[in-house]
Amino acid sequence: MQLGANSVLFGGHSMADAFRGIAMAGYDGIELSAIDGMSEHLVLDRWEELVPEIRDLSQEHGLALLAIEQPQRDPDVMDRACRAASALGIPVVNTGPGGTADDEESLNASIRSLAEMAKIGEEHGVTICVKAHVGASIYNTPTTLRVMEEIDSPAFGIDMDPSHIHRAGENPAEAITAVMSRVKHVHIRDCKGMQSGPGKPEDQANGRGDIDLLGFVRVLHEHGYDGALNLEVIGAREYSLEQCCTIAAESRGHMQACLQACGAR
């Protein structure tokens, strides 16, 4: 597994600072945030002019380009994200399901939209991944299995995020087994309690919450997962660079310890 961090943790700072902070924390790679309102990193309206800078930063800091996170299911926006991914050699674009929980019509609409996104991914040689998200149409294991059954495109996969599965009332270390066959990307963070949001950024640092992340990583290893394991901490846009670096470093240490404990490193 490759340990990475989503640049959204450094959303209040420049993309160069995000690369530098993530590299100093010892990660193998980076996930580029293209999340409007949370960062100004991979701005898709001008992705072409950003490609050279991203390549230079990747080489300078020795960070592999592991994924892009772009939550919108707008075809034009996704096309730009996939073009950027293809130009940079990034294999995965992560998105969200949208919609409303426990609403059949909303779930069907999300599945149709994600199938359309997968076709865009196919055109550009990029895998589109979706994760279960609290409050959305796909929010737990049963709804994740439903989208897996409905979309058979080779350019579609599951992005597993234990914090959302935990807040759906499931044990992520147990739930992941059911969807493992289609897991192409993993987001990771901790969470205290079962509230709708993941909590303060510092409480999302791995090891500070209630999730059995060691058990979760062990299952990934036992199933031969060798993709990206990307930290995704949100809500830190107003945090200082030092605070962001501390969260990144603390989480990376916990991730490394999990890998070592289960024999993955």
C-alpha cells in the first residue's frame, strides 16, 4: 500500500505548501484536492496551466500522484478532472454519490449519474471511484453493494472510507470484506462518536478516535490491496501550516504502525 494524504488538509495554504508538508511527514504520495470551497489546489478551470507546476512539485518532493478528489458529478467538470488525471498519470478520480439517504428515487438517480461518470473515465483511461457518504444516497454497505451490482464498468470502483461507514453504524473492519472486490481506492481518517460530521480536524487524525483502523488496514492487507491509502482530513482551512503538518505527521505515524503491525511493511 502507498501512504498518501489529500492536499485538502492544507486547503488554507498553497499547493506548494501542501506538497512540502506532506513530504516532510514522510508520505509516499499525494491526492490532489479539486474541491471547490475547501482548497485552491487543482483548480479544474485552469488545470492545463497547473500541470507543469504539479509535475515539478511531485518530482521536487518525491511524492507520487495517487489520486484526485472531485466531488461533483457534472459531466463537464468530471471530464476536466479526467483530462488532468490522464495528463498527470493519475489513475483514480474520487467523487461523491450525492442524493439523499433512504430514498429509492435518489439512489437510482445517483447510480445513473455515476454510470455516466464511469463512461467519462473509460474515455480517458481513469478509474472513477465513489465512497459511501453520511446522509447521501449511498451511505452504507447495502447501498454500496447496490451500486456495485448496477455498474459493471471496468472504469468504476469503490473508494472505501471507514469514517463514513463507522458513522453509518457499521464496523468498517467487518464491512469492507463485502465490497473488497471493487475497492480501487481508500480514504482514511479517524472519528470520535457517531455524529453526522467527522469532527474537528485534530480529532480526525488517525489514532485519536473510535475506529478500529488497525483492524481495517489488516483486512486490506489480507485481501492483497496494494493501492493508495490516502488520509483525508477536512475542515482545516483556517488552521496554521504548523497545525496541518502536525495532523499529517501524527496520522502518517499511525498508518505506518498499522502496516507494520499487520505485516504489510
